[in-house]
Amino acid sequence: MSNGVVQRYEVQVSGSDGCTPLWLNANKYGLSSLSPFNGYVRGGFERSLEVDEDKKWGIGYGLDLVAPLHYTSDFVIQQCYAEMRYKHAVLTIGQKEQPMLLKNMELSSGSQTLGINARPIPGIRLSFPEYWSVPGLHKWLAIKGHFSYGWMTDGSFQERWTDGKKQYAKDVLYHDKAGYLRIGPGNMSFPFSLELGLEMACLFGGDIYNYKKDALKGSNSIKAYIDAFIAGGDEDKSQHYQTMAGDQLGSWVVRLNYDHEKISAAIYADHFFEDHSSMFFLDYDGYGYGRDWDTWKRNRYLLYPLKDIMVGAELRMKEFRWIDGAVIEFMNSRYQSGPIYHDHTRSISDHIGGRDGYYNHYLYAGWLHWGQVMGNPLYRSPIYNTDGSLTIKDNRFYAWHFGISGNLLINLRYRLLYSWQKGWGTYSDPFLYPQENLSMMGEVTYQFKGNGLLKHCTIKLAGGFDKGELLGNNLGCQMTFQYQIIGKSLFFLT
């Protein structure tokens, strides 16, 4: 009888001419390297909450350890967690890879806020991971969501990467939260459903270092935790870090689904924001003059257009083996509330909040963990930087992304990814001229069948390349061997 525990053992080897190509490196929960030759040996076990899905209570846990070669660290605790479920609520303690929501895990380029491109962050998380239907509405209205607090583990890496000569932070705290609303049952009687969501995250606390200044001490008080949760603080008026909630960011997300017996389809959008101007497309702009420079005096507002957004479409074929999934996405991040940045002063009453600087922050290194951005990898991660900085140097771009998957045989699956991107750098440090990049990847996965040891084995072979100035010209291949055992010990396997 199975005890519900799944053991996984994995070996991966990557080789490249140049850096590891984008789609051999990205969206792997940070378990990747740009080194021309890299790899890892990985082992662990997991007991999923799904084992107890027919019970009121559920228990889950997992441990995932990695011995890497030519990575940013010599040993990786990729996952180590325990979790408990009571009815719909789940409490998770530790470090766990959380799935990306409202987007295809295999084919999408990634979410802009809560992505799968960086290592998971340890902490405490309370979630309602599955939609809970509001009683009495016949499944026409359902909700789910989560919130968590954690701590970043890359402080020593940031100090080592910058050699202490550029901006970095240590002992930083982390918070994220999300809420989703589903309208419509999405079943055979009415196959449509609309999902609306808000994803938000924050970096706060910790110690911020800059070689030109003394270290700034972030607040770890109860108020700092509350400010992180409510996106509070008083950054503009106090000019003291201790009263700030830190680096606040997030996304408005929406997805319209159609689910039929033979196919399912969806269109979706993800609008990223760094502050109120890009979150609400609105700023108050009616301040007074002189002594009233910081007082609301007039009914005047500044409207920002919706220009920065990811839009996508997904198709799933349930009875067509050759192509069972396809995704197309377009993303634009060039506007960022405009090129002008000005907070009102005693001499200038107009309030314009532009130059948002997506994924960067004037105190923290930015929206990254262990050198990889924590959102969409088309924002160029700092591990590509050659000057020892942790700045995202290309956050103004537009891009097209395509993905397709299917089964060539019953046990032979393929996946193809293609991305084209044109970037302008950042507002504060623009490129002299726009730079482009083309990235492609092809992957096949073979699942052994039959009896004996091989029936537990999976082999993946992937090849990819980058071409262009944004990431350089790179060509590489990757092989992954995985061995999985369900409900038994490796040493007693027959």
C-alpha cells in the first residue's frame, strides 16, 4: 500500500557556446546557471496534500536538496517545508515552489509579479489555493487567495556579486498576497468563466548598503509588517527609510476562459505596477502654493493611459495528440507612467509620478532573488550584468512570445518556445540605440514504460539559442535524467 510519499532523484547537465540560452535557464525556480558548463545532482521527497483530498484534514511535507556545479552557490536547499490543510485553508511553513496562476506553466513567458523564475523564498503562508464557491449562487461566484511573510536568503550573494562596491541589501524581509474572483461556473452547462485578480508583493526591512553612504537600517517592527501588508508608509513626506514599507509592486490580472468537451481556450492580461500612478492610472495634482505646498486645495487629477501590459491567448486541444497546447503573448513595458518624474515641491505644485523603473528600486537591489528576477524573465536578470551591479538594465521593451506542446508518441512529449524582444534599457540609463534578442528552445521528454527500473525514469533533451545584443549570441543543449519512486523506499524497491 502506498504511503503517498514520492521520491525524486535528478541529474542535469548543460553545455553552451556562450551563456546558457534564455529558455534553458529561465522559469526553473532559479535552479539554473549561465555558466557555459553547469549541472546538478538533485534528490528529495514529497508528500502532497492531494493524498488526503477526501479528508477534512490534510498533511504535506517535502525536502529537495541540490548539489550544483558552476552555480551562484555550492549547495542549494531548493525546498524544505511542511503544510497542513483544514477544509479549504492551507498553512505552509518553509520554502516551497509555488505554481504560477492564470498562465500556462509550460508555455507562458511568465507572470510579471509572482513568477517562477527565481528560487522560492522561505516563510509562512496561509492560502486558499482552490476556488471556494460562495454558497447559494450555484458556483457562479468563487474566491481564492493567499498571503505570506518570508525572508530573502541571498544577502551574502548580493554582497559577493557587488564586491561591496555597489548597492545591495542583506536580511531583507518579504511579503506577498493575492486575491482572485471567478465569475461563472465554467462547466458544460455554461462553459465560460471570468477570473479577476490582484497580486501584490513587497520587500522591506533589512540592511541596505551603498559604498558611497553608511548602511541604512530598515525597520523590522510590527508597524513595518502592517505597512507591507496594506502598502502603507510615508515615503514621500518623511524621507526616512524607517517609516517606509519598502519596495511595493504588483499586477492586475484577468483571464476569460472557455471550456468545452474537446477544447479549452482563454485570453488573459497582466498589468504590472510599481506605484499608485501605474496601479490606479491616477494621481492627485491639485496641491497649493507656499505654505500650502503639501495641502490638497483643488479638485484636479492627472490620468495615465494604460500602455504597459501583457496580453495573451491560450488554446488546449483535449483530443488532438500532436498539438495539445499553444500560447501567444505580447508584452509592452516601455511607458512606465511616462519619462518625466517629479514629486511636487514648495516651488512646483504639479505632481507627476513617472519613470517608475520596473523591477528596480532606489534602496533595494530590486525585484530579484539570487540574481534572477522574481517575475517575467524577459526583464533581463542581473546575472547577465558584467559590472557587478544588481540593476535590471533592460526594463523598457516590447516582446512577442510563442509556445506550443504536444505528444509525438504516447510516451514522447515535445515543447517549443520562441521569443522576440526589442529593448530600450531604462529611463535612467537608456541604450544608445534599441537592442533586440531572439530566443528559441526545443525540448523532448521521454517517459519509459513497461516493467523494471526503467519504468520510473524520464529523460529530457533540450536545445536552444539566443541571437542579438540583449543577451548575446548563445547556443546550448541540456539533458535531464529523472528517477521517481512512489510510495516505496529506494532500498526496498523490487
